[in-house]
Amino acid sequence: MNASNTLVLASGNAGKLREFNQLLSPLGLDVRPQAEFGVHDVEETGLTFVENALLKAREASRVSGLPALADDSGLEVDALHGAPGIYSARYAGEPKSDERNNEKLLAALSECAEGQRTGRYWCVLVYLRHAEDPVPVIVQRSWEGEILAHPRGEGGFGYDPLFWLPDQGMSVAELQSETKNRLSHRGRALHALVDILKVAHG
Ligand SMILES: O=c1nc[nH]c2c1ncn2[C@H]1C[C@H](O)[C@@H](COP(=O)(O)OP(=O)(O)OP(=O)(O)O)O1
Ligand SMILES: [Mg+2]
């Protein structure tokens, strides 16, 4: 990484920040949320997770002067032709609300039979050494599941109470946070990213 092992996390999402801290602090990395540097949310104008993650990482690195890690993520539902996708955070409009997003998702799938409610979380991570880094490190991972008809569990954030894991027999909001971090789109993407950075930067 860089000499001081300090990086800025280009996110304002408290759930993501908690998960990144759980995953990265054991590695001896000093992970600072972008709010510490007065970085504001950028407009996510990209048409892909990659583009949006790049926009976020670049802005956080520019303002902080530090290497930056950004996460753009979302939920792809097959019966909804991939919606809410890159619009997951603002699915039910602004201001962003997990609760209203979940209600809208349940309504959109109200006619959809069990067995046809398949989907996946996507997480795209972008790491920039500096704001003009021409060689971003990019990793993307998905996590398959099904959309429940009723919320279950209190943990996690976002769509987790509606995201059912057949293998676990639980919603993501019912998992221990360690289990979520081991299995999730974000946790696995982050492990892969860290492996790449270790090879690249020692
Ligand atoms: O593990 C997850 N568990 C539940 N929901 C999740 C997860 N991962 C992404 N999601 C949902 C939340 C939000 O609706 C959208 C991310 O949107 P996204 O723009 O990347 O994040 P955000 O606007 O909340 O914060 P920020 O852009 O500052 O990182 O996908
Ligand atoms: Mg966002």
C-alpha cells in the first residue's frame, strides 16, 4: 500500500463502513472514512458499478490526498430485469432510505412466485493510489440469493432483511457479522483486492 498504510474509504454508508473496518483493521490498515476529510458524496452518474466506484474513489483521493478505496454495490433481481441494480440506493427516490427501498422491492415482486425470486448482490471495489492513478485496481464479486416475501432479521443493512440464502437457511440480516463478511460479495471482493495489493506493493 502506501508508506503509512493509511487509506480513505470513499463511502458515506454506515453499514459499508462498519464492514470495511471489521475486515481491514485486523490487517493493520488505518482506514479513514471520507467524512473525516470533508469529502461530499459525488453524483453517481455512471451506467455501471465500475464507473460509479471510480467517480467516488477519485473524488475521495483528490480531496484527502490519500489512496482511496470505493465500493459501488447493489442488488440485481432477475424477475425485475436486473433492477434495482446500480440504482439500488435510490430505488425509492431521494433521500435514500433502506426502509422505503425494501417496501418498493416487496411491492414490485408481490406477484412473483417463490422460486422465481432469484437475484444477487454485486460489489465492485476500486482502489486508486492517487486521484489521477491511470491503473485502478478493480475487483467485482457477486452473492446469489432469493428475495423474501417478508423481512427477517435485524443485522446488516440495506436489503439484507429481504435477501435469503438457501444454503444458510437464513436471511443475511440473520447472519453473524463475521459470517456475512466471510461469504458476502463485499467480503470476498475485499480479500481478493488485498491479495492483489500485497503482490503489487509488498
Ligand atoms: O451487503 C449489502 N447488504 C445490503 N444491501 C446492500 C449491500 N451491499 C449493497 N447494498 C445495497 C445498499 C444500497 O441500496 C446499494 C448500494 O448503493 P451505493 O451507491 O453503492 O452505496 P451508498 O449510496 O449507500 O453509499 P456510498 O455510495 O457512499 O458508498 O446496494
Ligand atoms: Mg451511493
